[in-house]
Amino acid sequence: MTPTVIYPVFACIFGMLVGSFLNVCICRLPKNESIVSPPSHCPLCSYQIRWYDNIPLLSYLMLRGKCRGCGARISLQYPLVELLNGILTLFLFLRFGPTPAFAVLFLFCSALVVITFIDIEHQIIPNEISGPGIAIGYACSLYFSGYSVPGTYIGIFGGGASLFLAFGTLLIAWKGSCDDTQDHEEAFTIKPYLHLIALSIPGVVLALWARTAYPGQFWTSSLLGAFMGADLICAVVVVWYAIKKQEGMGGGDIKLLAMMGAFLGWQAVPFIIFAGSLVGSLIGIAIMVVQKKDAKLAIPFGPYLALGAVIFIFYGKPLIRWYLMLSGFYQG
């Protein structure tokens, strides 16, 4: 086989191998368990999984979907996550090749896979992923901005401080007030959301000024994206609470969209919200019709945001350009 075939195949295999580890994260993070130890084992009989029983997809097929120790059925989640991450890695490699952009987006999409499956099952988005994800996405934007004096230093110290001021303190505040794992009816309050909007102002002002003073610094787009993602959802939560006196969206969605904005830039945020809302509405209506539930049915929004982010990575710019041309705002 030629390198043009071998390299994508290896990328897909690598993605599936990482997908095996993502399954560990999906199973253990909601339980606040270590993702390092103990080694992978059957949750029913504690049989320690050997390496030959942990080969992505192949082991599941060879074992016929059953534990070697006790014969219990293995959840379809395991091969599905491995296959999904392998396919995502393959498409990313075909689109970006062996570049730093591929590495960053591979990390980002792997995090989205974990978030998606945790949110579907538990309706939570763990801070252990979205919190560091905001910082990592912003750090990557500094790398892609290129070295500039004093633009780079303003981004490192000024932008970093504004992110920590807003999200660092809010992660602590949410832990005691509206953490995703608590009873929302008793713990929910809009104060952290109002605080986040207020604390984001210095970062937004800094990013807007730096975009004019130091063009070409991608960290400005990342900083605006993180705060735009958070503030838009915060505004929706505040308005919804003022009207309905109840929570509309969880704090996890806010941190997730902030992470997406940090990785992809502010231009991605409106697209992700629109695409996620459109797909979520269609699927939500279908579920309510099939299950005969009312409009109060709780549907996790994280997976739809994740899907919107993936669509943006591959097709976002052409779709935005097409829409602007259709609307007459862009002439090509």
C-alpha cells in the first residue's frame, strides 16, 4: 500500500485505540473514579481485562459481545465509541493531514466524544473536561497566533488572567451552587451566571482592543469565542429564569460552549448554537412524539452542540459563506 493509504489507516487505528481509553473516561468520570487505576475490568465480576480482550472492535467481535469472565453482555457503547473516534480521526487526518491543526482538533473531538456519551447517559458535562478544555483551547490559539511582541505577551498574561478571573472563580462557585451533579430544583441560582457575564467584560474589551492593535493574533478570536459562548447561554438562562422562574439550561452547557469557542474562535459559536438547536429541536420533537412526552421532557443539549462543532470543523466556513450569499450580505 502507498503512504497515501497507509497513513490514513494508521490514523483510524490510532483513533480507535484512543477510543478505548475514552470508554474508561466515560464510565469513570461520572463516578469520580480514577481513570488510571485500577486497570480495566468487568464491572460485574471484576475480571481484569487482558490486552488481547481490549483490542478495539476486534475483541468485541471475538468475544461476541460478552465478558470472558462471567459471560455478561458488554455494552454496545464500547465498540461504538471506538468506531466513532476512529472515523473522526480518519476524517480529520484526510482534511488536515499530519499537522498541528490535526493534533489539536483530534484532542478536541476526542473530548467531545466523552462529553457526548456522558451527557446522554447522566445529563452532566464534567468540569474535568470542559474546565481544562477552555485553558487548552486558548493555549493552542496562542501557538497558532505566531510570535509577536508585545501581542503574544498580552495574550498570555492579559488573556490568561481574564479567563482565570471568569472561569476559574466560577468553577469554584458552581461547585457549591449549581453543580451538574446536584438537585437543580434546590441548588439552582442565577447569581453565578450574572457573575460570569460581569467578569467576562475585561476579557472581551481586551480582545476587541487587541484585534485592532495586533492583527493576526488568533488568541483574540479564541478569547472572544470563550466569552461569547458562555455569555450567550448565560443570557438565555437569566432571561428564561426571569420569565419562568426555573432553570432553562445547565452550567455544563455554558462551560462546554466556552470550550468550543476557545478552540474554534468566536465565528464558530453562533454556527454551533444554530446547528445544535436545529438538530436538537428536530430530534427532541421526534422523541416527544414517539414517547408521548410533553414539552418539559429533559433532553441533554451537549451532544447537539458537539455535533454542531464537528459540522463547523468540516463544513462551517462554506456553509456560512453560502448563507451570507443567499442573504445578499456576501457577494463572493
